[in-house]
Amino acid sequence: MITATLVPDAALPRLAAMPAALRERLAQTVARLAQELRNTVQRKLSGEVLRRRSGRLAASVAVDVRESGGGVAASLSTDVEYAAIHEYGGVIPARQVLPRNARVLAFPWKGRQRFFARVEIPAVTMPQRSFLRSSLDEMTPEIRAALTDAVRDAVRR
């Protein structure tokens, strides 16, 4: 699972000591920012960083806004198995494909139906194509400004 967090857990005890009005204002702001971050991630997964094929990865991005210890935190995550290799890059190891329910593998190759006892798939090096971390980095100034404004507004009241 890949996760990007808007408010680190270490900050939650400090937020717990704040007045209820301030916590409520921060909760609203964090929830709004989390949705905006999700929209940014989905935009990147729709062609900006990765070419969209099925839309499964973009659709899997989930937002979790939770209040705990009097504070509020939001996280974005995805449980799609290939998300991490795109986010961080890496090597998919070489492997051999063998038939399971037949004696040979059959599929079109070079325009003709071919049969193989096994197929060797070479290792593939995947480049980093960050969509979560880059979106968070892109939105960091906006997040800081919005949280600062939320605190100012709540303190003035």
C-alpha cells in the first residue's frame, strides 16, 4: 500500500490541545485539501504521468480523513498491486511462463498462431513515475497556506 499523509502523526498531540473551533476549522480544511490532492493524483494518472489504460489505478486512490487524539489527519492510499512500481520505480525480475492446463502455450506471434513449451520474459526496469509524492510536493505550498489561513480564521473568532 502506498500512502501520502497531510498531517503527520507527530503533530496530532499538539492539535489535541487546541480549542474545538480551531480543530473543526482544521478538520474542514484538511478534508478539502485531501480531496484536492486526490483530484491532482487522479489527473496525473489520467495522462500527465501515466497513460491511462483501464483507469483502475486512478479509481483506487482513496482518501481517509480521521480525527484522533483531538487532531485531524488525512491520507491518500491505493491498494493496486502495481502502484508502488510506478511510484518508486524498480526492476521486475525475469521470469519463465509455463503452461498450466495444457502441454504448450498458444498465442499469436509475428502475425501467426504459435505454440511454445515455455516463454522467457526478461527483467524490466521501470522508471519512477511518481503520482502521489509529486502531487503532494506540488500542493505543499497551497496546503501550508490553507492550514495557516484556517488557524488565523479560527483564532480571530
